[in-house]
Amino acid sequence: MPDAEPLSEPMIDAYLDRIGYSGSREANAETLFALQKCHVHTVPYETLDVVGRIPISLSIQDLYDKIVRRRRGGYCFEQNALFGALLQALGFRVTSYFGRFWRDERALPPKRRHHILQVAVEGQRYMCDVGAGAGSPIYPLIIQEGTVQEQDAEAYRFTRDEVYGWMLWERKRGEWDWVYSFAEEPHLPMDFAAASFWCEHAPDSPFRQENKASIRTPHGRNTLLGGEFRIFELDSVRIETPADEEKYAEALERCFGIRSPGGTRAVVERVVLRHKL
């Protein structure tokens, strides 16, 4: 598999600083687990550029500028591409797969529109995913059939399907539900461009309708849908619906670390106006 565009040493340093990681850079399982945990707690899943009709670039240099330099987030095609480039730069063996996201999908079977990483290290194959925000597992998951893998209060397991390949399940409130599936067909960075283009431009794309964002926090998660912010902490939830552009922008920065300069501010204005009507 050809490597993604390489990250220089200064870029690696800045990326690790962005996610608050200061541990070992040795390519082992312990490092992999720590990197994913840091990433999902610091880089938000967000679709503001898609809603704002700001073109998405999957160039590693452009993703680095957006996520590291400008401290933004992104969706799976952006975040997993950049995280995969970081892992490769640190010496991990990374393979990209296409996934079908089944959770909350109304039109089944779902399209292949999710980027997933396989990382091989210390004799194990792990699935890594930092591109689903609060829906991303905290830690990598061993790609192994049947074994229940506990992560704090969460639990996951894989099964095999003869059509869709590996099927990831998550246990919620005592019930097991599908999350996504993926086949073990390696893909190149260029292969994700068409799916990302569909997410940006197709009239029926769920990413175009209203702002979405989510991120894990030390005690829960923060989410955004349209004009509604939800802050989950332990067993409680607080809902905020900012009344104007200034308060909406303040909530974006407070809940997700997203500032709203340039084109993003126009998105904020439209969302606030829509929810006033």
C-alpha cells in the first residue's frame, strides 16, 4: 500500500501537541491506544464546511492546515485520513478500508461512505476510527470475531457477514446494535474522493442539511444538531439553543473548540436565522 502524503517532523510535533499527546512515539499497541484516546477527546466530528458549501480537500497538507493549524475538526474522510498519515509517520502499518454505516440509516443497505483504518502492530490487527466523533470507540478494537471488547462503560464485538464482511456491534442499554461494516479490500487515498464528493454535493446527502458536531469529553460528550447543543455529563444532559449568531459562535468554541471565522460564520448566521423562523 502506498503511503499517504508524509508528515514532516515539525508537523508530527504540532499534531501531537494539537491532541495533547506527550508520550512515547514507539510504534506499539500502547502508543496506538493512547493516540486514539487523545484524538477523540480533542478533535471534533463536524460538518460545518459541508453545510456552508466550503469545498472539502482530502489532501494531507490541507487536512493538516484545517485540523492542526486552524484547530478545526471534520468528518471521517478528513479525520481518518490525517490520523492514518500520523500513524504511518510514526512507523505503524496502516490500511484504509471503506465502511457502510448502518446506525440510524433509513435506506438499507447503506452506501459505502465511511473511512476506517486497520493498524497492524505486535501481532494483532486493530480497527481504528477517530472520524465519528462521540460515536468513535475510545480505543482501537481487535479485529476478531465474537470477542466482547469492553471500553469503560461501552462494549463492542465483531461478527462476520458473507456479503458485508466484518460487522461491528455496540451494546447500548443492554441491547446489541449494528454500527458499521467493512470488507478487507485495501483502498488508496484517491478512492475516497468520490464518496466525499457525494457527501458534499448530493441532494439526499445527510451531511448537507444542518450543522452536526460531536466530541467526547472527560465525563460524557457534547453534540450539535442544527441549532441545538447538548452537553451530556454522567447521567445528565443540558440543552442549549443559542438565540443569535454571537451566542452560537461562543457555544461552538466552548463545546467543540471551533472558532467561526470566514465561511463558517456564514453558516452560523444561516443556522440561527433558520431556527428563529
